[in-house]
Amino acid sequence: MNNVRSIKRILPLQRTADCFSRGKVYLLLFITAIVYSFSLPGDFVYDDVAITVVENPALTGEASLEEILSWDRPLREFTYMLDHALWGLHSAGYHLQNLLWHGANVLLLYYFLLLLGVNSRLAYAAALLFSIHPINVEAAAWISGRKELLCLFFELQSCFLFVHAAFRREDSQTSWWIIYGGSILACLCALLSKQVAVSIPVLLAASYWAYAVASHEPFRLGRFLRLIFPHALLTILFLFFSYGILETIGLAQERGVFYDPASRDVTYTLLSACLTPFATFFESLRLCLWPMDLTVERAYPPVTIGSDARWMAGAALMAGWFFIAIRVRKTVPYALFSLIWIFAAWAPVSGALPVGYLMADRYLYIPCAGFCLIFVILGERFLRYFQQRTVWLPAFCLFAIVLFFSAWTIYREFDWRNEIALWESASAARPNLAKARVCLGNAYADAGRREEAFQSWKKALELDPHLPQVWLNWGNEEKRAQRFSEAEACYNKALELLPTYGTAHYQLGLLYDLQGKQNDALEHFKLAAQHFYTRRAVNSRIGRAYYQISRIHFSRKEIQEARAYLVRAEKMAPEFAPVHLLKGMMSQNNKTARQAFQQAIRLNPSYSEAYYNLGALEWSEGRLELAQKLWERAIAINPSLSSLVEKIKGAQLTE
């Protein structure tokens, strides 16, 4: 017996080797790949455009490494940078990486459950359900949902290695430290993927306990505390430092990217903090069990009164489940382990603290791993009676569920194929949600469907008349149609609702400048620089406002003021090519001007004005052949510059 116990401590992964089957693993990965292959043609949608990919300053070069590390999910940003290096802005490559992470999670979940001693059939069924569960579509098929995929991967990896190290003999110090150090590193990576990983010490404790019970090992509290200390310390430090980078609750964002009005507009009291988690727990489990009501926006309101039936149902369900799980913790330890996993993974977004979205499909990606395990455990127990009479019934039930879930998952993936499909599905699911109408209007406008955009925005204003984003977007569309008076009225309406709306000030400044109203333009550009606020690259936005101010002063021959604002613009937006073009135009030294024009071209290889001005400089110094090449490039990009080129050439001939 001692020899057997010793072998188990040295090789706790032996049980996974005994259950290993390449065919089963390949089938698991094949099903995952087939089901999620329908997400590969999807476009960039929602936050993919305004925040995470297309306009991500980490990818455009506007954000430094130091700034990226200060963001809330820096590890995700690095994966986007890898995608950008490989695929540019081809969305299929980004979706492919999401699919690979999801497949890795499915595989890792399977082997993790085997490590804990879960029956191989149940472990396989749980991993299979997790792989095709419709609730996971938002996290796996949405590029911006990658934070959930990364977080679960590193949480599972940390738990896997932690258990392996905890029950392994330390006779080989090097290999033991590699395994244990890998667990700590994975914990750090999980924290850098998403803030919900602060629950990882609880997941580690549950994993340690489940393995000890299943393997009949003693639960050595002292050893456990020593091993978990680095993980807990990392979590505490992360909580301390992350408060400065958490997204500001209630902040209105552009392009419809603002927080859930259902939680933003309700005063969050102590009663809400105590009772809302029970309501969201009930709703979360309902969605996991019957994932038919899936939508990108839920508008789930917090509990504000004690008589709200939602929290009562959630409290009863939570108490009942935990009571049963504790009663059977020795015979079926994985039931309690599953509930602890669900609870710990869901708790950070439960509503105990004021969050932007009280409910979101992507929030349930990590808890779903625990749900799938407890679902197959309870299902197996329920079918055990019938199995004595009908051997094929469990397999048939699993097949039917997998087939149904796979079909629904594929159907849901089509909602994420483009911006219009996403917000049409959201508007159908929540017809009285103003945000869905705003975003649908934005999608129509981007597609050139102006009338449908206006209709959608009108509907949004009927539902909520206090939406400055609607008037901003409406104004942009009117300006695009050369209807300047209507655009001005829209921007002013946005500022009437939100006087500190920096983007509205900036757009109004551009409009006034286009109309030749330079004094009014200067006023609004200065207000934009004062009130610009975004979650990322706010300095770049302010720098662009300073550039506009400098450009107007330069056009009015107010050189001193132009230079002062240009210095600010270059300091805050050094990657903005027009800043360097203006710097070259203002320079009295040809060498400095040439360097500035060349820098503008490096930052924007399609910047026709930079080629034109550099060509004019080379022409003035007698390098006619070089100037001609630069002008040819400028005219190829912008044919309207040909008249200016001919004017310069004609002036020299006249002389």
C-alpha cells in the first residue's frame, strides 16, 4: 500500500495516461472545430472596431508598451498584436486564434477533470458539452471576447499544475519547481487576461480538496497554505493596483459603446449589493440550462427592493444546490467542486459590486465549465435507473443534447457575422433597449443605409431621449451628406445633453472649420482638448485637437500661437502624421522640414499631402527628378493635387 501511495504522489497524472485515447481527443477537437468554423468569416463587430482591434492604439502604434501594460487586460492586447503582425486587419485570422484558444480550453478541461479523478466518460461528456454549449458563442465567436478564453486557459493551467505539484514528491527539485513555477506564472497570466481571475485562489483550493478526497489523500492545510501563498499574494497585489485601471462605471462611450443603462441609471445601494447576486445567479444557471435567450445586450436591472422575486428564487436555488452537494461531498465530491467553481468564477461579476453589465453571455464562459460537469453528474445519476432497462439511453440523451446545442451554437454564430446582423438580433431580442437601436443605426450608417439609420436612431430617442451619442452620430451623417446646418443642430443638441462631450466639440470644430468659421472652430477645438476622455489613448485625442488649433493659427499667419500648440500636439500625438506635415510646413530650415515630411510619410505611406510638400521642397532645391517621382506618387493617391503641381512647374517656367 505504501508503494502504491508513493507512486501516486510521484505520478498523479498516471490516471490521465490510463484514460488516454487519441481517437476520443481527435473527435473532441474535430467537433469543436466544425461547430466554430462558421465564425471564421465574421467581420470585426462592436468593440472589435472602436476599442480592441481596428482602432486599437496598441495596433496603430499610438500606445507605448508602458501604456499597454497599464490597461486592464494587457495579455489580450499582446495576442491582438500577434494577429495584427500575421494577418493585418483580416478578421478571419483573429477568429482563428479565438478558435484555437477555445479548442485548447476544451482539451485542457478534459485532462484536468481526469487528473481530479472524474470518471473518463463523465469528463469526456463534460468537455464535449462545454465545447459546443451555445452560451460560449459570445466569448469564442467574438474577437473581443478573447479575454474570457485566455482567462479560463490560464486558470485551468494554474490549477492543473498546482494539483500536480501539491501531490508530487519533491525528490526532483528541478522538475518540481518547474511545475510549481508554471502554476504561479499561469496565475499571473490569468490575472493579466481579465480581472475575474481574482477568484483563482478559491479555484486552487477547490481543486486541491477535490483531488485529495478522490485520491484518499490527507488534506494538509499547512502545505496547502505554503503552496498557495504566492498565488494569493499576486491576486492581492493585482486587486490593489488594478483599481486605477478599472473601467469607469457609467461612462458614455462613442459609437454606442457605453455601459448597460439598466445598471447605470439605478442608484446602487447596500440592499442591491446584497440581493442582486442571488438574482444573477438564478439567471446565469437558467441560461446555462436553457441557452435560448442569447443576446449581446441584456439590460438586466439590479434588485432594488426586498420583495423582488428574482433574488428569492436565486437564494433558494443556491441554498438547495449547496445543501445537496455538501451532503454528498464524500461520495460525489465533484458535485461540490463544480458548484464552487461556478460560484467562484461568477462571483466577481455577480453584482455584489456595481458593474457595467450585470448580465452578459460572455461572463458565463468560465462558470460554464463547472456547470457542464455538474450537469453530466446529475444526468448520469438520473439516468442510472433507466440504464438498467435501456443501456443505450444515456448515450442517446447525450447525442441529442450535443446535436441540439451544436445546431443552436452555429445559428448563434451567424448573429456575429457582421455589425448589422448582431444589432438586428439584439433589437429583436430586446426591442425596448435604446442602446441596441443606437448601435443598429450606427451599423446602418456605416453600410450607407441612411434612412434605416435615421429610423433606428429615432426609435432609440423615443425609448430614451437623453442620448447624446445619437445626436453625434446623426450629425456625422448629416455632415457627410453636406447638410451643414442640420449637422450643426445635431452637434449642439448632443452638447445640450452633455456639455462636456469632447467628441461633439471636436466634430463641431471640424464643421465650423469646413465652413470657414475659424473663431468658432478654435473655441470648440479648445473645449474638445479640455473634455476629451476615452479609456485608451486619450493623449492622442487631445493631441489631435491641439493640432487642429495649431493648423488654424498657422493659416491665419499667427505663427507664435501655431508653434506653441504644435509643440503640445507633437508631445501628445507623436504618431499622428499631420502633426509632422504641419511641422515641416512651419519649419524655416529645409533639412528639418525634409525630416518632418519624411516622418509623416513613414507614419502614413498614403499621405498624399506629405509627398506633395516633400516634392515641392526637392523641386525648390533643384532635385527635379526626385521631385517628379514624389509628385507622381502624390497624384496617384490624390489626383486633385495635379493642378498644384502644374502651378509650381508653371511658376518656374515663367521665371
